[in-house]
Amino acid sequence: MSELAPVEDSFQGTVFRSTGKWADVQAADGRRVECRLRGKFRMEGLRTTNPLAVGDHVTWIEEEDGTGVITEIAPRRNRIIRRSVNLSHEAHVVAANLDRAWLVVTLVEPATSSGFVDRFLVTAEAYGVPTTLLFNKVDVLLQLGEEAEELLASWMAMYSEAGYECLPISATEGIGLEEVRERMKGGIHLVSGHSGVGKSTLLNALIPGLDQKTAEVSDVHNKGVHTTTFAEMFPLPESSGFIIDTPGIKGFGLVRMEKETLHHHFPEMFRLLPECKFHNCRHLDEPGCAVVRALETGEVDDERYRNYRNMVEEFDEGPYRAGGQRGGSAGI
Ligand SMILES: Nc1nc2c(ncn2[C@@H]2O[C@H](COP(=O)(O)OP(=O)(O)O)[C@@H](O)[C@H]2O)c(=O)[nH]1
Ligand SMILES: [Mg+2]
Ligand SMILES: [Zn+2]
């Protein structure tokens, strides 16, 4: 008589929706299974309200009733967390294992500020998530004439020189979307940006049949009702990629960032650090600073630098202050 326990078949998959203890998991072959967690899981020593997040890679075994039991959560490559709404010491993991963030920016209707963009980019850097800027509504810009076109060109120059991929698109006219589709084949992608910039319109264009509510609908019928913080992930057609929509989340939240190393998250400044006289130069008022020199040649953009200084000041005064209400975390 053998004393070996029977070997259970286990499967690999990715969580594409998660509400508390249950998660919807998609297997590599496209099969979808509703799974629950076995026992207690604690990832990375974090106290989280949700042990499972969208984007988590899991192992599960099948139950007789067709549901699954998750036995393992793979270590996360990265994750976005937010402070839980109810319990201030617990974090809510919004999404995990992101390959890329796509920040939708509009220069008109509505105008996005570079301060907002830079805050997002700094946080994405700190989380280790590469970001592409999508300049949406270029159809509107093109109708506004030369000045508007120059504005777009200057923004694209500012961010591509800083090291970010920039794509001009129009979600309604289909401009530039083929490139976005191509770039999203495979991997997990997060779409973010201010309200009204066209995120839902973009998702609808990328995923036919998705039918996410856009401004025209939601403004009339359910003004300001988008309060859910549960992210949802949708499979992209004709690809193994996923796209994440985060309704009600305007930016990345809660990342531990030290005031002293904030400048590490500005890639164009970080590149210059070895050329500064002091190895721990913060590019503020130190002598022999290569970043300050680069401002004169235009190698570092004034506006990016100004936004950096503003963030440093906010650390000193405000909500990011170490030991302050947010415990030294920068929330956006
Ligand atoms: N002209 C133009 N309008 C757009 C474009 N993309 C989105 N919109 C419009 O902008 C408004 C807000 O779009 P929506 O997708 O709801 O924005 P969200 O809040 O970011 O999800 C809607 O009226 C869309 O039709 C675009 O590329 N060009
Ligand atoms: Mg929307
Ligand atoms: Zn310096």
C-alpha cells in the first residue's frame, strides 16, 4: 500500500479580476476559472486588504465543481498600491506585474499640466514601470492651427528628450492606434490619465465590443459615480496582452520615496549625476552641478526641472514629508 498522496494537477494563469477572496483567472489556453485562495497568503510582508491582485500569476488546482483553488502566487515583478480607504495601515494592491503604463495626455479639452505628468512619471519610475505618453485628441489640435501644433511638438520634444516614448493619437479618428495595438501585443498594460482625456474611448477602440462608458454617457446618467477602486483587466484581441482600466484612479498612489533620492526618478537628471561635482548632488544649489549646466544648453528641460524643484518643496512642506501623515510616501 502506497502512502504517497495522489498528485494533484495544477495549472498556471493570470488573475484578471479580483474581488476579495475570489478571483477570475485566465489560463494560458484562454480558459477562465473562478478561483479562491487556499489558506493565508502574505506577500512581501505587506499588510494588504486584497491578497490577490489583477495581474498576479498564480498556480491553481481544480475542484470537482469546476472552480479552482489557488495554491501559489508568483513573486510580483512590480505592483501599484494604494492606501486602503478604511484601514489606514493597510494597503490595497491595485495591479501587479505591469509591463507598461500608458499615460493619456491631452493638451486641449482638457489641458493636462506637466506637473501632473511629471508626478505620474516619477511614481512610475519608482515602481519600476516603463511609461509611454499618448498625446490624444490630435485631431482637435490639428484643427487649431500652427500654434497648437507647435505646442504638441514642444511637449513631445520635452518628454522624448527626457527618455519617454511619445505617440500622438486620436482615439476617435483612429490616428496612431495601429502602433499602440502593435506595442500592446503581449504583456500587461495599464491605461491612466485625467478624467476626460479619452481613456475609455481608447479602450473601446482597442477592444471592439468592450463598450466602456465614455463621458457623453456617464456625465448625464451617473455623474461622479466612478468610485470603485477595483481594477479590471481585459484581454486584447488577437494578442496575448491584457489592458487594465482603473476607474476612479487618477494616478499611481503610495510609493515609498525619499526626498533625497527623488531626483533619481528623473531619468535625464539621473544620467547626469556622475558628472556632478558631488556624488550625492540633488541638483538644487550645489556647486559644480551638471544638471544646472545642462539647463543652459537645454539638455535638461526648464519645465521638468521646475516641476522637480516644486516636488522637493512639497516634500519639505507638505503631504510627502517623512514622518508626516503619509509616513513619507508620495501619494498622487
Ligand atoms: N475629438 C476627439 N475627442 C475625443 C478623443 N478621444 C476621446 N474624445 C472625447 O473626449 C470625451 C471624454 O472621453 P472618455 O473616453 O470618456 O475619457 P476618460 O474620462 O478618460 O475615460 C468624450 O466625449 C470622447 O468622445 C479624440 O481623440 N478626439
Ligand atoms: Mg472613462
Ligand atoms: Zn547636480
